[in-house]
Amino acid sequence: MTMDAGHSVPLLSIVIPTRNRARYAKSAIRSALKVPGPRMELVVQDNSDDGELEEFAGTLHDPRVKYNRDRDKVDANRNFERGAELATGRYITFLGDDDGVNPELLDAVSWCDAMGIEAIVTSRPAQYRWPDHRYRYYGSAFSGSLELSAFTGTVAWPDPDEELRSCARAAGGSAARLPRVYYGAVKRSSFDAVRDRTGTYFPGPSPDLSSAVALGTVVKRICWVDYPLFVPGASGRSMAGLGSVKKHIGRLEDWPHVPAKAVRDWSPLVPRFFGGPTIWGEDVVQALKAAGREDLLAEFNIPLLHAICAVFHPKEISITLRNFYRALGQARKGRLRGTMEFLGSCVSIFILRCRKLVERIRWDSARPPGRRVKGVKDIEEAVDRLVALLREQDIRFADRIKDAADGGPRTTSGKTGGPG
């Protein structure tokens, strides 16, 4: 079943790929439709086994909605690819089916279009945890809450090549300020250039970081803004939710949403098991190879990646340690220096992890520089609460970027923003 939004070319396509998570997706869809006006289209790419979301989509009666259901089970990348193929906007962004978007995103994309900016990337000061989200150490203490950290409205103009290097040095642990379609928006022509260069929009085991790395090889003009244009959501059934309770670990072959090709092509630089650090690290390796930028793999931080795996996934320590020296040999790096860097990184990561645990525990008593709203039932309400918080303080995206109207490669900021 496909419902088409019409024949005019929209400015922005918001794509929500989903599978068997109608409970979350319904709220995400309702929230996205609060973006005003006809210049936005919403593409819902559904790979669910049942017809619950299809039935819901049939009740929307919004000409901006383009819904498609593919009944044959596919991996996550193919579901995202199908959504991209259906999108027709001049700019494109993807949302997880438990994520939300600030309606001001359309203003931001309109500004980018007028300024000839290929990609806009934002910080993520807003974060929502669904009521079924749990932490291993905090339990349900943060469930059903919206957190809004302080933000400045700063506008910057990152250099794509330097951002790629930063991402490689972090072994995928940070996307730096790379252009991306997940928690960012990119010009469709640039996104298509990735497919033309690599044969796919998502040249790696996961769609988010692999596309960001590949986009970094083709996009020339990026705008980064410290502003909550997106509301990342973490639900109990999402990868973020599984990660919070340490259940997103195992054999690569046991996770069918990972493309079979990505598993076959797995690099010796990365420990061969499923986990956040390994997937992100492999995204960097495979995307750089596919985009013809293997030169940047010389900066891929093998000791850091293996230290992250050792600290956060101790049950897989034997796999991590066995792979570590093989990876050093593959990259022609010295064992002694590599071992010292690995041990130093383990200590640093462990200390940082303990510090973050304490900060979380003290959130309510320490009065952090931010706002936390409890009792938020879904992502639609989370976005409504975010909009209300911004309006209370008379904060608008348009005010934040007015001083950057020349689009030059400099950093600007308006008045300090953020929750009081």
C-alpha cells in the first residue's frame, strides 16, 4: 500500500523507517506532522509483519504523508534505502521511529536552501526516554522524561575532511560534526552523490554513521548549530534502550537487521561481535573504503576502539584481546606502543564512565545546567514540551542564525540560550 503526497517537490522529506514498533511509530508520525505547511513530506517506510501501522496511516488524511509497506523482511539498511527512494524533497532527514523533531527544522532547512548550504548538523541538547526505557544501574529513574541541556545557539562551519579525521581518531566513537541524515538534514543531491560513489546510501553495517562518513567525502559546505532541532528518543525496544540494559551484545550473525554483506566484509581492524563500539568502528572502516578514502584509515584509532570494547563489553574481552594484536599487525603499528595506548585508554575510559555514573545519580540534587520534565508519555508530548520550553524563554532558531546570514566560515552566536 502506498499513499502519495502529491506531485509538487517539497523542500524537506522526513523519512521514518520502522519495523514491528507501531506503538512508538504512531507517536513519532503524529509529532512529525506538526511541522507546518506543505513544503514538508513525511515518508513512512514500514517493514512490519502485521498491518497495525498500515491501518493507522489510513486514518491520517494528510496529503503530505507517503506511506509504504514492504511485507518481505529486509535488513535495516534496505529499509532505510527504500525510504530514501520514496522521498522527493530537496533536503532529506531520517528519524528513528521513537524520535521526534522540532517543527523549527523546516525553518532551518529553508535557511540552508537560501544560503546554498548542503547540510545542517545540530548538537543534541534534548533527549527523551520513553516510559518503558530502563537503565542497568538507574532502573526507571529517568523513564518517561525529557531532558534539555543548556545550549548556546552557536553556529559553526566545520571542515568535512577534518571531521572525517576526527571520526577516525575516535574509531567511530564520535560522529564529530559530520554531515548526516540522522539528526541532521542533507541536500538530496549530496545524498545521491554518496550512492553514485559507493553504490548505496548506507555503505556499512548501520545506516546512521556509515552514511555520515560517506557524506563527509562528498559534502563541501556544512553548518553546525548548537540548538535542539531534534529530540532523540530511547525506548525499551530500541538499540539505545537495549544498550542501556547491556543487551545489545552478541554474535554478528544473530542480529538479522545487520546487512549480510557488512558481516561478510567485516574488517580485521574491528573485534568481530555485535555491540555499539564495534558497529560504529566498522561503519567508519567500510564507509571510507567504499568512498575511496582508505588513506584516512591510517588515523583509525585501534587501541582506543579495543579499550572501549574491553571496558564496556567485558564478557567479550577474549574476542577483543585476540583481535587487538591482529589489528595492530594489519595496520603495521608497533605492539609496545599500541599496548601502552590501549592500557592508557582503558584507565581514562573507566574514570570517565565512573564520573558519568555519579553525574546521573546526582541529577536531581546537583541542579545541573538544564531542565528535566518528568511524566512525559510519548515522543509527541516530548516535542510539545520542548516547544513550550523554548517559547517560555522566547528562544527561536531564526534569532540564532540571523548573525550568520553571510554563511561564511566563522563561528557566531546570539544570546546564550538554553533552559533556565
